Amino acid sequence: MKKAFSFIEISIVLVIIAIVVTISSQHYIKAKKNSQKTICIQNMSTLDIAIENHRMSGELPIIPGEVQYLGMYKDSISKYLNKNTFPICSEGGFYSIINGNVTCSIHGSWNTDNINSQDIDYGTDTEEIEKISIYK
Ligand SMILES: [Zn+2]
């Protein structure tokens, strides 16, 4: 009677499965990081508008153009935010104002330069290139 599978056949199948799992998990991690960055950029955009609204209202305290930790002004800014909720960076970065721009300690400042910057790993797949075109 012949054995169902040889050791070599089973090994080859396991190696193939390992390769597929490795490749797909790298894509997942990359996609997750890109979406976290996108959310963070939206948070910074929202914060920027809320800060501008606070400044236009003339209320105190005045939020300066350089703030190391924006959370200090959480109470003043939150009333201009949806549901009075101060946004949080999903990767644990904190928000500051540098040169007048809302900036995340992990994702940098929010503006179009950031969105098109080279620190986003776009990969080479057509599927990913299609995703990128959403940003442009
Ligand atoms: Zn961030």
C-alpha cells in the first residue's frame, strides 16, 4: 500500500502556505498603516478648522502659532469639534502646532505635501496604485 503523502510533499505545501501568509500579512500591515495615517491627517484637518474657529471667536485663551502639546487647549478646542470630542492619533502620536501647522508627532504635519510625500510606501501592485490615486 502506498503512503498518502511523503514528508517532502507535506514540507513543500507548508512552505508555500508560509510564503502566502507572510506576503498577505505584509500587505495587511501596510494597508493598516496607510489607513491610520489617512485618519490622522483627517484629524489634523479637523483640529485646524476647530482652532481657526476658536481664534475667530476671540475667546481666551489665545492659541499661539507654536504649541508643543495641543492637548493643553483641549477644552477650548473641543467645543468647536463634532460631539466635543478631541481626536486621538490611532498610532499614539500627540498633536502640536509647529510653524502654524497642526502636526502629529508620528505622521508629521497635515497638508497636501504630506499626503503625496515619499514616506508612504506605495508598493508596486496595480491594486495599491489605484488606492493611491484616491489621494490625488
Ligand atoms: Zn498621527
